[in-house]
Amino acid sequence: MRTEEQVLERIERARRRRPRVREERITLAHGAGGKASGTLIDAVFVDAFRNPELERLGDAAVVGVGDARLAFTTDSYVVSPLFFPGGNIGDLAVNGTVNDLAVSGARPQHLSAGFVLEEGFPVADLRRIVDTMAAAAAAAGVQIVTGDTKVVQRGKADGCFITTAGVGLLDRTVVLDAGAARPGDVVIVSGPIGDHGVTVMLARGDLDVESDLVSDTAPLHSLCAEILDVGGDGVRVMRDATRGGVATILNEIAGASGAAVVVDEAAVPVRAEVMGAAELLGIDPLYVACEGRLVAVVAPDRADAVLAAMTRVPSGAGAAVIGRVADDPPGLVLLRTAFGGTRIVDLLVGDPLPRIC
């Protein structure tokens, strides 16, 4: 018991240290959504741009314009390959920004789109990407109203990079925040995890594996609206599980709330194809990115109603309760394994599957 307490004390001391980038140059790990990313964001960007809204580090910032409350977000997409089963960089860019707004409790309204194109990039591929973006925007009920295009020399990019920003209207009184989770709350995931990351990895051809798996990229605005309609102020937080997967989101919630998140491994929905590929790659599906899945933390008296409502929406048909928020150990995520043991689910330094979004 004493050994366990010492380990927890060391973890807590490490988390209290001021973030500092020790590397002299940027690595792929700095863009992976794990510990290296968090350190870079805190030690460089937050330190330079510090303000109360930025320090929340939510999926979107909440800003006031007159009497209106808006959610504002931006994201860049560098996925490789550009085209993969179930989608491409275009619908990924639209859905990703729509989802950041939706899980913040906003109704997505307008997007911008910026393109960095490499000299020699096929115009036919660009048209295919743009057509997909238009269809995704229409499906999400948003308009792409402004944008920008830059072209760089051959070899200075990887075909096409896209940056999208979005604004949404916050017309609900509920306040969603990772720090709002409380002991007793229920943790729900909206469907099978890891589909997108594994699909992209298989599309690269690095593994000689054939699969019918497709990306889960999809807009979540309807699902989020249903959750809030039913759950009301019992919905503590919603986050979409992109870079770093569900494990990273749960660690952010545990860290911000000062509570523990206890997950039942057997309850986490994972497709057999994803589990098989993850085992070949030596990775945990909890850390694999999704692009159409969210994690919701809900008050216990609203959990059954929220779960039932989620399963009525196509993007939430596979929703499942995967755990609970607990008092102890504060700030940590614990996994109850299928063998009856318990282990800490910590943040990874980097990402075993880079450039998946």
C-alpha cells in the first residue's frame, strides 16, 4: 500500500511542475495530442497568449459579441493519405470543426477554409476534396463562407493541407467544462472507438492486412443536441475523442476536475477489426483517434435517459456506459481490466499513429 501511495505522490509532483519544452526542435510527438503536445501548448502558446478563455483549453472558445454568446474554434488537417475508406481530408476538416463546436454546446453556423496546396497537386483531386467538403457542410447545416489558398513549391508540402475555423451560437444556459465532472457521474462513449485511426493506418499499406473497416468521420451536431435536450444541466462535459483517443480525453477530464475516472475495460466498445489491428501494432485502442465519437460525462440521475436518447441517433447507435467518476485517486484514470486487476491509464508522450487527422 505504501508503494502505491509513493507512486501517486510522484505522479502528482510531476503534474505540478511548470511545463517546459526540453527538446531543441519540434518532433512528431509535439503534434500527437499527448504529453509532448500538452507541454508545447502550455509552455509556448498558452504562456505567450495567456487569457482566461484560452487557459480553459476547451474544444472551442466562448466569446461574447453584443448580447450573443458564440463558440469559436480552429483546426488544421494534415492526414496521410488524403483519401481513405469512409472519407478524405475534406469531410474530415468540416466534421472536425463542426464537432468541436457541437461538443461545446453550440449550434454550428459558419466555417472558413484555408488550403495549402503543393505545386503539381492534381486539380481533379482538389475538386474531389472540395466537393466532399460541400456535401459535409450541407449535412451538418453549416456554410463555408470565407477562405484562403496558398501554393508552395513542389516538395514543400504533402499535396494538400487544410485549416478550418468555425463559429457556433450558444443559445443554451448549460455550461460544459472538463472541470465540472463530479464523483458519481457516469462516463458514456457514443460508439465503437478507434475506427478512424486504424482505418487510416491500414490505408497507408504499412500492414499487409485486408479489412472492410471505414473511418467513423461524421458530424455530431444532432447527437450533441439530443444529449443536451434530454440531459440539460446534468450534462457536465462533452468532448470529441480525436488525437490521443478516449484515454487522452479522460485524462483531461480527471486532471481538470481533480477527480478520478474509473473505466471498465469490458464495457469499452471496440470492433474486432480494430482490436486485431491494434494488437498487431502493439497499441491500445483507448489511445487511437476517432473522428465521429464523443465522450460525455453525465449526472447519474440523467445517465439512463441520455444513453437511451443517444442510441436513437445514428451517430450514437453504439453508445455505451464505460465508467464512473470517483473521488480517489484524484486526477487519475484507472482501468479495471478483464483479468480483475486495475492499472493507470496515463497520457502518452506521443502518438503511435501520427498524421491521422
